[in-house]
Amino acid sequence: MSGRTFDSLAPVYRVVEYAAFGGNLQRCRVAMLPHVADCRRVLVLGEGDGRFLADFLTACPGATVEVCDSSPGMIARCRLRVGDHPRVTFRTGDARTLDVPPAAFDLIVTNFFLDCFPAGQLDPLVRKLSNALEPGGRWIVGDFRLPEAGTPRVRAGGKLAVMYAFFRFATRLPAGSLVDPNPMLQANELERLAEHTWQGGFLSAAVWRKPVNSGVPAR
């Protein structure tokens, strides 16, 4: 994804989000914080305007955080929100080409980020990020989901179609439809520890864990 394409939305992103979802996306972002309060080395991808980051820094006072976003405009919004914070490092770049060593983090956060990628790009990204997670480390995934059946599925399908059309037009988003990352997370041996859902399953917040006996030793 090109960061320049998201820069145009940075000044109005919060307004657009609240117009469409109220405060539900932010509730989804922070729902799993009680499960990760002890984490120390954290990678946050696609943070956006910094609302999750601000809450995370308060909830997890012992963590150092590396924030990577493809949009310089969004990074600037983050900096305005949290200031020159001593526990935060910002990187502007594409997660698909991000250089991360094995077992570098005990927490990865991807809120409304994995939905930006088609399956062919998402699978190697999940594999790379799983490798960057130390054994016993956790991964917060907040995102949209397509409910299994019934009216919730129909409504969610309509909302997703409108959302993807808008973001493909406004940002040249590479994904044109929602890909479920759960099978990819499971294929990389991650275990889901907890999940909350809203709006009939359309919004999901989950925390996953890498097994302690994974082949990559903890640092």
C-alpha cells in the first residue's frame, strides 16, 4: 500500500469513522488490553491516528512500542496525539517489506489492518509476523468479520461492499473483499485466547498466542 494514498484521509479519518460506526471501532481496538498488560516489546501496524496507541500507553506502562504505518500523514497524527513519547518509536513503511527479526516482540497489534490485504499478500504477511513473535507472545487482531448466516451476514456484506468500494477509490487499497485471517493464524500454530464480538459478529476483537514450545526461542 502506498502511504501517500492514505495521507488524504488522515485529517478526516476520525470523522469518517464516527459517522459510519460511532465509537464501536475504538471499543474493538481496546477491548483486549486487559489481556496484554504485562507485554514489554510491542509492534503496532497500521495504527492510524493514534487513538489506540494513547490508550495502550496508559494501560501498559512497562511496554516500549514500535509503530509502523505506511502513511506519513497518519504517523504525524499519532505524534500529535501522544507527543514525543520516550517509549514509542515511529517507522514509516510497508508492512509487507518490513524487516523484523525472529522473536523480536512479545505483542503484535493489527487493528483494522489485516483487512487491507488480498489473500495472496495476507498469507506471507501473517507468516512473517508470526515469526517475529516470541514463543508465548500475543497478537491482538481487531477487525471486521462476515457473520456466518442470516440477516447479520446480509447487512455486513452490504456494509463491506460499500467500504471496500470507498477505500479502493480513495486510497487504491489492494484488497477488494474481506479475507478471514483466522485460518492463516491457526496454520502458524497461534491459539485464540479470547474474543469479543459486536453487531452480530460484524466486529471482532481477539487475542492470539504463540505456543511457548514454538521452535523459535524467546529472547
